[in-house]
Amino acid sequence: MIMKDRDMNKLKWLGLFISIILLGLIIWKIDLTAFGKALVGLDYPILITGVLVYLLGYLARTVRWYYLLSHAKKIRLGSLFGIMIIGFMANNILPARAGEFVRAYMLGIKESISKSLALATVVVERILDGLVFVLLLLIIWLFFPLPEWIKKIGILSTAIFGCAILFIVWLNSYKLHALELFRKGFFWLPKKLLYKIIHLLKYFIEGLQVLQSKGDFLRVCLLSLIIWGIELGMYYLTIRSFGINLPFYGVVLLMVMVNLAIMIPSAPAYIGVFQVAVLGVLCKCFGLEYNLSLAVSVVLHGIIVVPVTILGFIFMARENMSLEQMVKGQDAK
């Protein structure tokens, strides 16, 4: 394994520690009566519509993954959808976003393609998502006042995702040069391990082939916008189900900040960081009452976690896959 077990354990414990601290701070201020009233007053037809809209987004994600993989192998959308759902379910029950590795592992086993290649397409997905977040945040910044802490997050996010896309483009454009640099840079490693790393890197680069076709790249970029447009619809409907009249740019800001926050190491299902992101936007930026904002965070979190987790277990049963096998996929790093 390239990533050592002790490093992964450190990351898991760090995530758990962060979540516990944040949950402690959140619970310290809660008023259970006000929190309960906010939940009782929900408009459930609107909320259920939001859940259905959110699940529709997974179909768009599956189509995007299909095109990212199409240069290596044409895979049935039905097969990809099941693997996608199981991967997102794994993110909800395993630490350190291990579902990304589970997706790559399952695809490699089921469709007989390189797990490194599959993982490369997942990495491209995440970078495309990050670029959408940065684009939306910059548009809001241009037209609406934002607090300094959000501006700083915007600058940091732009730097991170900008560097990531530049590295991926360089890796894809100068394959042989990149492989030679890695070979020379890690000359001190045992030959067997170095060979394995270079071998994995070759397959990883192969998974970036979509970047070589302008048409395919534009297609996956458009699909990324559609995916987050659908998710924005879910956020909007959930906010409306509470009777909150949040400006549209506020809903966009909420979605962006939540998705940037859940990249921080945390316990499974992003517990703690998710709630803090929602509270930060609704309370600090728009002055909503704390317990109402917390109720919004809990409902949003439930929509994102519960349906896909249930579906994930259903697809696992269909694939005759056990939790032990899923954990094995997590460890296949």
C-alpha cells in the first residue's frame, strides 16, 4: 500500500477528534425546545421533493463517470450507478472519505480494469467539483458582500484546486517526462516498491485520457454544472420547507461552503464539520436564529446521508458484497 496503515489511522483519529470537538461546541448552545419547534413546522411535501431531486443528481454523476471512463472501457450505466451509490454510502460509514477507494476497488474487480485508472477518474471528478465551487464563490464575491473569513476560504480554495488542475494537466500532457521525474525523484526507494509506484502511476495517467479530447472534457464540465445545479435545487427546496426566505445567492453560498467544509478530515458522514458550515453561513452571514439554523443543518445532512446509505446497502446485497469486502476496498490504497 502506498499510504501506510499508521498514516491512515492518524487521519481517522484526527477526523474523529475534530468531529467530537465541533459536536461538543454545537450541543453546548442548543435549545431543545426551539430546535424541536423548527423541525415540527416543516413543509414535508416540499422536503420530499427535495429528497427526490437530490437522488436525481446521482444519475447525472453516473453519466459523468461513464464519460470519464469511456476512453478506457465502455461500462453499462446500470453497473456504474450501483458502484457509485455503494461508494457514497461507504463515505457515510467509513472515515477519511474511504468511499472513493471503495468505488475504485469495486470497479476494478467488477469490470476488470486497473484500480489506479478508476481512482484517477474519481480524482478528476473531485477536481471538477472543486472548480465549480470556486467559480460559484467567485461569482458571488463579485456581486455580493461577503465576510472576510469566506473570502479567505475562497482564496485558499482557488489556490488548492488551481494547483490540482495544473498538476493533472501537466501529468497528462507530459506523461513520459512525469514518469521519468518520479523515477529519478524516488530513486532511494526499494526497486520493487518503485516499480509498483511507477506501474500504478501509468494506469493513473491513463485514467486522465478524457482531458485529451476537448469535446469529452467540455461534456464532463457541463455535466459537473448540471450535477451541482440539481444539488442546488435540493438545498433550495430544503430551505423553503422551513419557510425561510434566503436570497438565492445565499443558497448557492450555503451549498458551496458545506461542500468545501466536508473536505476537512472528520468522522464518517462528515459529522460536525457539516453542521458548523451550515451554522457559519446561516447565522454569521444571514443572521438566522441558531436553533433554526441547526435544524436546517440536521435535515440537510439527513437528506444527503440517509437515502444514499439505504440504497447503498440494497446495492451491496444485490452484488453479494459484505461489509468486510467493502473495508478491504477501503484498504486497497
